[in-house]
Amino acid sequence: MHIYNRIFVASLLLSVACTAFGAGSGDMATPSDQRPIPKSPESQALNAYNGGVRLVEKADELSADAARQTDAHKQKKTLDKAKQNYSTAVRKFAQAIEFQSGMYQAWNYLGYSQRKLGNYQDALTAYDRALSIKPGYVEAIEYRGHAYLALNRLSEAKDAYLALYAGNRKLAASLLTAMQEWVGTHRADSAGIDGAMLDSFASWVSERSKIAGQTVGLTREGAASAWK
């Protein structure tokens, strides 16, 4: 898609240049006679979106690198760089949305970036907007599930998982892994979490893990792995 756009613009510029040289009495057009072709809102939105995605990918790499760091100072420095990239990505996705408000992918990534910065309510607002534009958008459902977990909104996190399990087992598995990690973290430190609620959620996660394991062979992904 991107290559096609570049080829199209290049051809259009060549056409304008040829017209300028061949027009009038044959005099060459001066630079002041040539006007830049304005970019369409769609093109500007796509450029901003792609720039934001690159920043998110870099930020994710930095976050993963920080998790492997054993030196506290280096870890903080790496995390700060990741946050800077997420923050810049937020601005890029906001620009994309300004040019094309119906770009649900940009809303979804805006939510992702906000969530990585700890701005969970802003993230939920962005995910909700993405899903209002494209209902059933599984990536937004999964990411929103992670935000629910971070806010300890466990019932809504369960609903997100069940919606994914019915439509995309791979993303459902990713959210289930995050749920297992949430349980482990809060088992170690249950501050602010009711013990009965924690036990209930842990039991639910354990049961869903068993069900997922028993039915993995029924999915396209599971069937493919069974033949490897």
C-alpha cells in the first residue's frame, strides 16, 4: 500500500513537471511557478499513524529490555526512554485521528499507548471509541481487557476474555496469561483486593485455563500445531 502511494505521487509530480515545461511559449517554468501538491487528509492521517506505530514498536522493545535489566539505574533509564516513545506516539495517533476521525486503528493504538503510560481511563475511552466505529474489533477488545485488569475491574475483564474466546483464541490466550499473572501478583500482595474476590477470580482463571487446554485441538491454531 505504501509503495503504491509513493509511486502514485511520484507519477503525479512528473506529470505536473512535464505540463509546466510544455506549456505557453516554451519557456521553462521557474521554481516560483511550481506549487507543492497538498497532501490529502487520508494521506496525512496514514503518515501520522505509521509514525505512531513505529514509536510503539520501539517503546515495546525498550520495555522488554528494561524487564531484563538487573541494574536499577539502567532499568529506569530504559523505561524512561520507553515512556518518551509512548508519549510521542500518543501525539502521533491524536494527529491521525484529527485528520481522519474514523480511523479505528489509530483509536486502538491511542488506547494502547495511554495504557502503557498508566492512563487507564483515557485508554478505555479510546478503546470504546475504536469499538464504536468497528464493533467486534478483537484487538481493541483484548487491549481493553488488559486495562480492565489494571483497574481491577474483574467482571469486565472476564467478559472481554469470553468475547475473545468465542472469536479469537490466540488473543484470548494472551489475555488469559495476563489474568494468571494478575492473580500471581495479587497473591503475593493483595493490598486493596478483597480476599474472597481474589479467590473467586483465581478459581475462574484456573477453570478457564483447563477449558482452553481441553479445547485447543478444536481451534484452527491448535489443529495446525498438532500436525507439526
